Amino acid sequence: MSQLTMKSNEASEEVKPWVRRMGRFGYMSKGAVYGIVGILALLAALGVGGGETTDTSGAMQQVASLPFGEILLWIVGIGLFFYVLWEIVRAIFDPQRKGNDAKGIATRLAYAVSGVIYAGLALSAIQIAMNARSGGGNSEQTISAMLLGQPFGQWLVGILGAGVIVFGLYNIYTGYKEKFMSKLIIKDMSESEKKLARKSGKIGLIARGVVLSMVGFFFIQTAMSANPDESKGLDGALGEIASQAYGQVLLGLAALGLILYAVYEIIRGRYARMNFGKGE
């Protein structure tokens, strides 16, 4: 069999159905978390019900206080673990054919890093659901403190911040250019679903990119001061937005953007391209 034929056969291999279902549930769970963060930020912008800006871990705490909140956290936590497993599959087995060149390896490493981050969030959700942990410190402060304690710690925190900024800018670029639509199986979507996916993905990714870029900037500030208390996550970025002129309006817009990002992730869970073979 020629090399060309072998490559063609490899490209037509499909991700196993159970792996696809796992990944789709994971995308939806990720969307649910960002939706909660966005809703809480929107309530804070509107001054309703004591709403306040929070990060993803703080959002879990808010869910735990709701009726049947622990059950919801179990569902979200398990869903996030499924997302983590899907990221590992993408990083190791490369079902989407990113390749082994520099760009492909960088993309697959990003999947692995994403898996590690969301593994921590999934564990946090399940710990809260089990009442094993009623609170927690700022995760960004914990990461900064850990890195600052290493040799060349300030450089490590600075590199991390630069990486987060680059990822945030990539989100903005992807959203503005609507490149995210290539990740969906368009032929299976109705016109209304395409329209919703396009609008929610564009606005949502741009909003997420802006907030992530701010988080990266806070990491760089931490690197320069060597003070982990200056590290801020989503809650800090949203709080910083709220402190500006017309801050409540800006916070409301950011919150709506995160909610739309959540909508996009849920749509992605239904229509994501899980591999590039046999119709995808």
C-alpha cells in the first residue's frame, strides 16, 4: 500500500462514538460554567440581587447555594472531566490532524495545558459538591506564588502572562474573522442555528479574548512586583472593567459577551467537528 493511500485511510478514521459524546458533553459543561460567570457579572452590572463579579471557581460556589446545587455541580464536574479527557485525546492522538510540525505541536500542547486547567476546575466542582471545600483562594494567586518560589520565578510568571495575552488576542482574532465556524459541522445546522452560532461565537470570543488579555496583563504586573497578591483572574478583570468610567455599562457588555460565549460552547457541543474523516 502506498504512503498516499495509508495517509488517506488515516484521515478517514473516525473518533470513537463514545469519545465524541464525551467531548460534546464537555463543551456544553464548559459553556455552562462561563454562562454562570456571565450571569453573575450581569447581575452585578445591573445591581440586582447582590450579584458580584467572580471567577469560574467562585461561580461554582454560587451554584452550590442553589436548590439542588450539589447535583448540578456533580453534573458540571463530570462534564468538565469529559472535556479534559477530550483535550488529552486531541493532544496525544491528534484526531483533527494538526500534525507534528511546529504549529501542530504548539496547538496540541495548548490542548494539553487546557486539559490541566479544566481538570483543576472539574476537581474544584466535585470537591464543592461533596462539601469537601467550602471556599478557596484565588487560583491565580496560588499559581503565581508557586511559580515565584521557583528559580527564575518572576520570568516564569511573566512568560505565563505573555502566553495568556497571546491566547486572548488569538480569541479576539478568531472571533473577529469568524474562523471558529470551521470547527462546526455546518451542513447539519439549520439557518437559525448557523446565525446564532456565528453571532454568539463572534461576540463571545472577542469578549473572552479581552478579559483573558487583562488577566495576562495582571500576571505580568505580578512578575514585575514579585507580589502574588496582585494576580487576578476573571473576577479581577471584570472588577477592573467595572471600576472604569461607565464601568457598569462596560461590565454589562462584557457579561453579555461571556454569556454569548457560553451559548457558542453549547452549540459547539452539539455540532463540533470531532475529526476530519467521513463527512467531517
